[in-house]
Amino acid sequence: MTSVPLFPLNAVLFPGVATPLHIFEERYRAMVRELLGIEEVFDRVFGIVAIREGYEVGDHGAQSVHRVGTLVQLTEAEAYDDGRFDIEVIGRQRMRVTEHDSSGPFLRGEVELLTDTDEPEAEVEAARTLAAFERYRDQLSELRGGPVLTGQMPDDPAYLSYALATTCLLTLPQRQALLEADGARQRLGMLRHTLHDEMRAMRAVPSLPATEVARTRWSPN
């Protein structure tokens, strides 16, 4: 178990994803200032948890948050004269919050780090899901009349699952369910079914699909 600052968001972040954040509330400015005071950059970590009920900002803030989130590392920070920050974080590992502490200037929590189960069959599921993604990409390119969704996906099954989970346009509950999946094989299977459903929808109604893939920077470190 370890104690880290917690940052509730109306979003789900995944390991390997580089994400920019704008920090303007005083409680989270204080959190960033504390993190920047840590000498070792690798130790500048906090947890991002998706909001189940409530809001990101305001006097009351998040009323309820999901227990499973992502431990992220602060990698870049730009400070403004008025105290705001633009920061960038990289997702490091899934985590589960076991206890909350709201007595300080910002929310903290005791967390346990989660690892994907070791699944040799995940390689097979990764190949099947990537093939489904390639078919989806071709179908979308044909629909739009030109090449789209260029870029290389990760080879590692876990990071492939995180890449697709991030780049597909999903609801927050869908993303949260993917984050909570025990391993890459389960996560990839869920995504493959989503892609198949989307391709069937595109064939039935050739309009803008619900699943939209965007460019994302990846790092396994």
C-alpha cells in the first residue's frame, strides 16, 4: 500500500497514455506544487480516478469516485503568473483505492497497484483484435473517401488494449469497465466485440461511426 494524491476527473486514463491537464483549482494547484517539490521526477506521482457522481470543480467537487484508477507521473509542468499550471502526465499503472483521506488541502488515498494477469493466450487475442481494428480502419477509410487512422499500434497485448481503449470513442462507464478488466485478454476481447458492432453499424447505416480513433502518444515507461 502507498499513499498518493488523488485527482478526480470526468475521464478514464490508461497506462502508457500521455495526457495534458489544465490545473486551475487551488486544491490541485497545491497538489502540483507539492509534486514539483519532490526531487526525483520518477516519484512525482498521483492517482487519477474517474468521477462516479458529482463534478470536477466547485465547492463540493466529486461526491463519489471509482475505486480503480491509474497511477500517473507528472512529466512536464508550465506555471502561470496567476498560479495556474499546464501539466502533462503519463499513465504508469492501474491502481485500486482502498482508503480516502480528505482532511488535507486535496484528496489523498491509500492505493494498491494492480498488474495484468500473465496470459499467454493474450497474444492470440491481440492478433485477432488488431486484425479487427485493421478491417475497421479500412472500412472507415473507404467510408470517408481517403486514408484515416494512420499510425502504429503497440505490439504488447496490454499496451495494445490500452491504446485501443483510449482511442475508441466510448462512454465513461465503458472505459471504466475496460480499466477494471483483470487482464489484456479480457480487455482486448471486449474491444474486439465493440469494433465488430461498429463495423456492422457502418454497413447498415453508412454515416459517421460512434467509434472514432485519434492520434495518441504512447510510452510504456
